[in-house]
Amino acid sequence: MKKQLLLLPLLGLSLAGCNSPIFGCGYEESTSVPSMTSSCEDTDLSSSDEGRLVPMKPIIYFYPEEEMDLKVTYVEEERLLTTYPKYDNGWDMHLKEDGNFTIKGSDREYYALYFDEIGDFEWDWSEGFYVTKENAITILEEKMDYIGYTNREVDEFIMYWLPVLENNEKSLIYFEQTEERNEECPLEFSVTPTSLIRTLIHIKKVDEETPIKEQELRHYERTGFTVVEWGGVEY
């Protein structure tokens, strides 16, 4: 079953052997993922509209090996809501070697793409991690470091999501990784990244310690032209 959601910025994963510019195709290696069977109807949907979850703060970074022109296209653009820089039949950008970029027709420089999208969402909490207010920083640093994010990317990720976890005091979290994100939210690149890393954290508040099967995360190497994304959704 294809799941749909409201998403924000995304960035980074490793796509060895993918010949298609549409990520989510061409993978020979895959990881087991939880089945999408439980309904959001039983969940308190914060930041929702018409019963739909809105993933928050997705962001995409670019790490080219040389200065280059790049067009990024959101395949199902009718689902887009807020975008920054503004989406206009894609993002036509000129990337500098440091990863900053300008959009065609403007001299303003950006360091990341942002977007959110609308859709229906379902999730089965059969695996993940139990997190408390006290150990949230340690777990987020450990898991994001392992996946393959840089210190700066992890810092920005934690700055955004730590207040949510500390406010919850007790939470379940699940890291939706590149292959799942590519299926849910396919993007097209005019120049295919060598490495692509995409992670969407799912956060669900719980009232007591909740046993859960520990999720087995995948590690991604960063080689060549790399694109990285992170975002999240709160239940």
C-alpha cells in the first residue's frame, strides 16, 4: 500500500547502482520495513488538516564535487504546499562547490531546499526505539551519526526535534530511511547523485515505558555528488 503524507525538506542517501534519476527505482539492496496497517484515525494528529498528518521541517542539502547546474523535480507536484525557494515546475539551481546555490532568475543564495506536501498517512509501530526526555540527545546523535549524517546536519536535526521529545518526556520513534522515502516521495534529478540519504523521523508520545522491537538501521556512505535530506512527523 502506498502511504501519502505532508512532507517538508529532505536530504542525502547512497544510491549505488541506480541508473534512473527517479530515486526509488533501480535498487538491488533493500531493508525490511514495518507494514503500513494501522490507521491514523486512532491517533491525535498534531499539525494536521482534514485528518492528514503534516511532516515537519524536511530539508535537503547538496554536496557537489564541482560547480554545476541542477534541476530537482517533485514527481507529484500537485501535493506540494509550502516551498522555499518557491517551486516553479521544479527547482532550477546553480550549485557552487560549497553546496550553496542560486535559483534561476535570482542572485539570492540558499544553502538548502524546503517543502511540505499533503497526503493521507498510516503507520505500524512494530519496531523503532523507546526514547525518554533524558536520553533523547544521546539516541538521536548515535542513530543519525550511524546513518551517515554530518555533525552540522545532526545539530540542525536535533535543534528542531529535541523540544518535541523533551516535551513528550516519553516517546516511540522510527526512522523512515531512503528506500521508503523514495517510494513515498519520489524526486527527479537532472544529474543523478552518487549518494542519496533521506530520513524522516516518526515521533509518537507514550505515557509509560513501552517495549518495542529495535529497528535495524542502514548506514550510507557518502561518495561523489551527495544529496541529503531529513524531516519528521509528530503523532
